Amino acid sequence: MTVSRKTAQKLLYDFMFESEGAQEWVEDVWGLSPFLGQSAANAAEVLGALMETCSEEQINAVLANLYAAHKDTISELGSASEWRVPIDPKPEEYEG
């Protein structure tokens, strides 16, 4: 099952910003360190640009990869039950 762009954005923001809005997260980081705050602002801006330009298929591939790599972290998120991404449990066979 794939998820819509809107749902994917919600899931990615929950994963990256721990249920806070991106702006709140950037402000929190900025309060700790202006240098890191600028990096946080850049990360939030890049995520927003990627969400606008990537196809739903590409976004779902990112979700699948993140889910496979971070199942434990994702299981603790408020959006855990919404992480319905297409995951192929069988590794591709090497045709060398």
C-alpha cells in the first residue's frame, strides 16, 4: 500500500521533528546554537522542497527505506500506525 503525498509529509515530519512543527523544531535548535539552528533551518527547507518535487512513488520509496532502517524508532512515534509503506521482505536475487 502506498500513502498520499500529504500523509507522507506528515509521517516524515513526525519522524524528523518528533511531532513538533518544523518551525518549532528549528527555533528550539536555534536557541541551543545559532550554527546548528541554521543547519536545522536548511534541513527543514530541503525536506519541504523534496516533498514538492518528488513523485509519490519516490516519496513512498523513501518511507519504505526509513521504515526498514528505523522500525524501532518509528514504532514509538505518534504516527506509527500510519506507516503503511510497501516493503518487499525478500531481497532481490543477484543476477551476476
